[in-house]
Amino acid sequence: MMARQAILALALLVLSQLVFWTMVTVAERQARPADLSSRPYVVFDVLGEDGMPVPGGEGLRATYEGTSGYRTEAIAQGDTDQFSILFQVSDPQQQLALFMAIRENLKEVKVNGITVQPDVPLQELQGAVTSEPAYFLLPANVLQQGTNLLTISKSHSGMVSALPEFTVGPAAELAEAYRWKSRYLVDIPLAGVAILAFTIALCLAVNWPAEDRARMGWLIGFLVSCMLFTGVMSFLPQPESLSVTGGLVIAFQLAIAISLAMFVAWDVGLAARWRDWLLRGITAVAVGLVATFITGLLNADWFEMLFTETVYGSLKLVALACIPAIISLCWACAANKGERLLERMILVICLTTFAVDRLSSSWDIYSPFDRTLPISLYWSPIVGALLGLGMILSIARQASEARQVVVRSNEILAARLTEQDAELARSYESQKHMRERQVMLEERQRIVRDMHDGIGGQLLGLMMQLRGGDVDSKQVEEGLQASMADLRLIVDSMDSAEDGIAETLRSFEHRVRPQVEAAGLHFAVHHGLPDGLPGPGARPTLQVLRVLQEAVTNALRHAGARTISLDSRRVGDGNLLIAIMDDGSGLPATIAGGRGLASMRSRAAAVGGILEIASTPAGTSVCLRLPDTQA
């Protein structure tokens, strides 16, 4: 498994390098004329402010040092370095041009003593890290067939005298190379700065989860360092002080090295212990470089040596940070089976560019596909746009993954809610059936109790009398009628309990009226309760009906009345009043003190009511007071 992962990581590394070096080779061929600087050396004079050679400044040589151009240590100090170059012209009418790899510090260009570029040309790239090319047409009227003299004057500054790579050739070919190099070194880096700024703003705008904040913090630091390095060191005017310029270069390189190393460490999931050691190690190297630079500033004798070593040391530190980062990213891609392949390969290509740029400052590096083609373009600003786009791609991927997680979570939640709804529905149905069964069982038990308390007791008593042989047929008939009446009360209480107390009293009226009128009495009824007034429930309703039935039965048997009345109404004390009255001669003493009235009072109390009985020679009234549920 490990060997397979190593092979895949190596394949990704090789693929990224093939893409990078193919891109570099194509771009370098577009931006570099074929015969650029084929001379081993050039001759120059160092001129003073009066335009005359300074002592020891005549006939000096600058040797060719690859992409750095023609260089030599400054032997004589003056105001201007004037380079004299001979070139051949076979056809003076052919349109020729001068191409220079770098326009820096250019003052004047002459051909055969005639000025063709008198003023310092305006530069878009004004910083310390600049390689904007120069292109000048050579007028046909100043050229002559055979040998011609090209004179290039540059401002003398710094510790070396230098002339960039140059060539004189067909104007159209050199113009094409000039346009390509300007695109690579001016237009694309400007776009890269803008894209990096947008990417940084996008990273800052996102509310990252806690586990991603450290990683994104290092990424933002890396992007800011790259953007500022390109913007400040390429497009802003160079400070006059060499120490300030060197300090800026060192500061940017150290920031890039630390931030990119820590971002990659977080991105590939390096263990916290190793991240801590990495940060301590690279910070220690950075502190050492800063201390060395400060030492050079404080000691003039050592400044030149320490300045150079510190600047190149900071560049090498970036390259040193890039190489393990590239390997780690390839290994992470292989370990995750190609997950985040595109964005990580973009980052690998960008880090390869950073490493090659820094290493090319110390050594000449050539394309592996063409050993005569040196790396002359400064690639870090060029890939700024690619770096920004790669990070935008990473943010878009993370946003898409977060969206997918939300969608999947919502789907899972919806499925669980549906399942829970179904479970609740099943539980509700089960409980509903259980409640219905419980209600049915309670109703059965109520009926059993009611029948046991009423008709059951009556029939049992009648049966005991029959067994004793001390009962006549009239008593049997009365007992059976009482049992049937109680059975009707049970049925009425079940039928009308949910219809309200007013409907219950109407049902009672319809059942009792035939009894009263069959006895030759008048039955007067007054219903004063509103329809819809809820009753007390099935069992309490039965108790109320039994009280009323007992009152009517007593009036029929014992009162000797001509009229029996049923009256119902609301009274002011928050009660309902239901009364049975007659105009008879009152209840006999045996009835007034008997168990029947006591049972009626007990039934009234069972439903929360009060039974009031008043008996006089002018008649009897039985009043049942019940709580008004709507009072």
C-alpha cells in the first residue's frame, strides 16, 4: 500500500513538473529572441558629470554572465556607464530594432553617434525586482552598410556596472518578443495582484469553522505576502537606500517562507507536534537572517558581504520551504486518492515557480527540454493570477462540499422526520385504539355498576321475596315495572348524556308523561335551560334521572295530587335548579323519613348537587341544585 502511494505521489510530481517546464519553455521562447547576447563581453567607459571618462574608467570590460547580462565590479565611480558595441548591417534599408531584456536605468541610446533614444523612457515596472524589456527602432537613415557603433548610456549605481542582455535584429521579430515579454512581466502580474486581492477579500469574508481558521489564517498571510511582494517590489518606485530595498526583500521572503510552510503543513494534516517544530525551526532561521542583516547595517566594513548573503539566504529559504511543501502536497493527493487534485496541482506548480525563481537568482537554470534556453522571466509575479485562481477554486470546492453536506443533512433530517411522523402516527393510532377500548371498557363497567345498583338490586330483592313465598302478584308487577323504569333510565342516560342537560330533561319528560297521564294526573313542564348547555356526563346524568324518577314515583304513589310539574332553570347563585312539584297533600311521615329520600340525597351529593325537599299539606317540592358548568 505504501509503495503504491509512493508511486502515485511520484507520478503526480513528475506530471506537475512536466506541465510547469512545458509552460516555461513555451513562454521563454516567445519572450526571448534567438540570438540574444551572443557576445562574450562588452566594452564601456565610466563618465563623470561632465560627460568625460573618470580616471581609470576608460576601456573597461563587462563579461557575459548569462541572464544577468554583462557585469563587472565597479572599478571606478562615476555618473554614467557608457557601453560601446559594434554590430554589422548587411542591408541598411531593412527595418532593425534594439531589444534589451531590462530597461532599468537607461539614459540614452545612440547609433553611429546619432541619438535615437534621448530621454529616459517611462517604465511601468519601477520596483527593485523589475525586468521590463526595452524596444527601440533604429532609423534606416542612421545605419550604414557594414560595421555600426551602438552606444548605450546607463546611470551608474550600486556596486556593479551592468548591461542587460540585448540584441540588434529584425524589428518585427523583436517587437513580437517585446510584446510577449511585456505581457508576461507587466500585464499578467498586474492582473495577478488584482486576483490575489480579490482572493484575500473572499477568504476574509467567509466565516470559517474553528477547525479551519488556523489553516486559512496562514493562507491569507501567504497570499498577502505574495501580493505585496509583487506590487511593492515590481510596480512601486524603488527606495533610494539600498538597505531599505534589501530589508523589504528579506521581510517579504521570510513572510512567504513561513506562511507557505505553515499553510501546507495544516493543509496536508501534519500532526500538531510536527507543525510546532516546523514553525520553531523556520522562525529560528528567519531570526538568524534578520540578525545577520542588522549586523551588516551596523558594520560598514561587512555590509556588502552580509547584505548579499542575507538577501540570497532569504531567497534560498523560500526555495527550501517550497521543496518539501511540493512533496507533501503530492503525497497528500496520493494518500487521498486524488482528492482535491486540481487545486493542489495548481499550488504545486506555483510553488515550483517560487523555488525556481529563487534558485535562479544564484544559478543559471535552463529548460530541461532545451539546454540553450535559460530561465530569464521572473515567474513568481506571472503565476500570481494562477495562485489566486487556484485558491478561489479551493474556496469554491469547500463551499460546494459544505452545500452538499447541508443538502445531505437536510435529506437525512427529512427522512428521519418522516420516519418519526410515521412512528408518531402509529403511536397515535395505537393510543387512540387503546383510549377507545378503555372508554368502551369503562362504559361497560359503568353499565354493569348502574345495573347492579339499580335493576340488579331490585331483581335480586324480588327474587328473594319470591323464594320466601311472601309476595303477591301485585308486588311482582310493581318490582318488574320499577326494574324496567330503571333500565330505561340507564338507556336514556347513555343516549342523551352528550346532547346536554336540556335534551336529557326533554327525554325524561317524554318517558314520564305517559305514566303521569295514565294515572289521571296533569303533567306541567317548564324547560328554562338553554340548548347546548353541557351535561355532567353519562353516570352523573343517570344519578340525576334516578332522583327525578324517584320524585315522580313518590308523587304518583303517595301525594294524592292532581298535577305534577317539572321545572328547570338557572338561578342566580351559579347553579341549575331542577324541580319536581305536586299539589297533593304532602308526603306521609313514613316516606319523609325513609330510605328512599336518603338515597335521593346521596345520589344528588354524588354529582356535586344539593337536594332540597319541602312537603306541606298543600303539596311537595323536590328541588335538585346542580353546579352550572358555564357559570
